[in-house]
Amino acid sequence: MIQEAMFYEKIEDNRVRCKLCAHRCKINPGKRGICRVRENCEGSLFSLVYGAVASEAVANIEIKPLYHYYPGSRAYSVGTVGCNFRCRHCQNWLLSQKAPEEASLETLGPLQLVLQAKMAGCQSVSWTYNEPTVWYEYTYDGAKLAKEAGLGTSYVTNGYITPDALEQIAPYLDAFSVDIKAFSEEFYRDVCSAKLAPVLEATLLAKQLGIHVEVVNLIIPTRNDSPDELRELSRWVYKNLGPDTPLHFNRFHPQYEMKGLPPTPVKTLDLARSIAIEEGMRFVYVGNVPGHPHENTYCPECGTLLIARGFFEVQEYKIIPQNTCPKCGEAIPIVGEYVGEE
């Protein structure tokens, strides 16, 4: 469905300036923004993908990854086409790098989305698979309805949303799994066609607005894997988001335009985790390595295994009641109650 966009202004010569993401595209009549899904129609900006779903599924919340938000719960997950990044390693490029007319899309209105989530027994709705910001109008309406229906909400995002747009959706957005893709402007320019600074700004703002934030960093060999860069990232998270922020270092597998690189060595992921722990981070995870012991949550004080995970599922949960370590009593920062069998 086509719907007039939020967050734009009309400028000279029938052009518009989109103010939804940090690109702030100036768009000529009949043209689209970088995202490919927002078009200037005779001097007004329209979303071309309101309720236009390219992919939907019921998924474990751990897949997002969100490890400290209602562990064991299920999220009704939806995505469309388009993205405001051009990541050369994108795993979902068949969706993210397509325009609406190039894909098979089904209409799913925001009310229907919420009803289907409830009928599927989900505890939340998640906008994922592509960048949720690009169909902001749909996510905003859906998030409001989801909250009214008692469901949680989450963005799996690159963090390129503008402060104004994030502030407006914040009362209805519970969780923010943000991919800080590297800690250098060079990487963002060359690999993503974007900038790092706006991502950090939005991530910090999400934290300040009371949204639950988890940070993901996909480590790509030779591109963003230097110990110094990993340390800078860890220090930034510690200083700006706090030591209890879940930090996920994920393994890269060759995709899209980066098929010539090898998968990330596990020892690199282990090194990244060690560096983050040295910098004061208390909950650091290794992802995309099935069976790795640091998929699990351990007490940062006494080392007791608290949440055992496997294949993105909670297998054991040992911090009931009151989210404390059963051995030493340390408080464990988990949002919401465990959803699963005790």
C-alpha cells in the first residue's frame, strides 16, 4: 500500500527532503531515496511499502539477537524490501537491495499483524530482515497497536534513524538490537555507503529514551577485526551504554559481494570477547558459532551458568525468581520474565 510519509519537508522546485534517516535524502519529483521505497510524487513524499510484507515468520527472540529481553519468548517477525545501507556483506540482500516492483509482496495491515501475532502465541512483534526504519509509518502504527494488545516490540536495526523519528516511536518500542557494523568511518563509507556517527547517536538516544538496547558487531576478517578497533567499540559501549549492555560478537560467513573472504576464525571472536571483558563489559556473547559456550549467560560475579542456549533456544534458565544468581545473589539485568518451562 502507498501512504504519505512521515518526517519530510517540501523544498524548492517540487523537491522534498526526507528526514527519516541520517541520509536526509533530497529527492526530485518522480525519484526515490537511497532506500528505494520512498518516492517523491508531485512534491509529496510517499512510502511505497506500507504493510507490504516480503517475509514473515514466528521466531525465537534470541535470533534477533535479544538475549536479555523476555528470554525464551517468540516474536512475530516481519520485513519488507529496501534498505538505507548498501552493505557489501548483507545476508538478506535479496530483500534489502530490492525495490518494491522487483519483489513478491503481500499486504498485511498493522491490525492484522497484531492479530496474527496473538493467534500465533507470540509475546512480541519484531521488525527485521531488512532495515525497519525504511517502512517507519507501518512500524509506528503497528507498534502502537501491539502495545495496546499487550505485545512487546523490537527493531533489528542498523541504527541510522534520525533523533526525531526515534523519539516519536520510542513510547511504543521496547527493544533495539542495533548492529554497530564497525568502529571506523572508513568501513561505513566503503562497505555500507553510510556513516558511523549517526549510528552511535541513535544508539545512545535509544538508551536514554528507555529502550532496551543490545549491540551486535559482525566481525569480518581484515575489515573490522583489529584488536584496537574492537577495544574502541567496547570502550564506547561501556562508557555510553553501560557495562550491563549485552554485546554480541558474531561470526561472518561469506555473503553477497564479500564471498572472497573467509569466515571469521573462532579465535578472533574469543579475542573480541576477552577485550570487551577487559574493558568492563559484563555480558559478552559469541554468535553464529553453534555450541560455543559463550552463547550462554554466566554470572559476572561468580561465573555460574545462568542461561544455557543452543540453536537460538533457551535450554536452561536458572535465575528465577527475581532475576538473581542462585549462587551469589548478583542481580542479572533481564527485561521481562522468562517465557518457557522452568
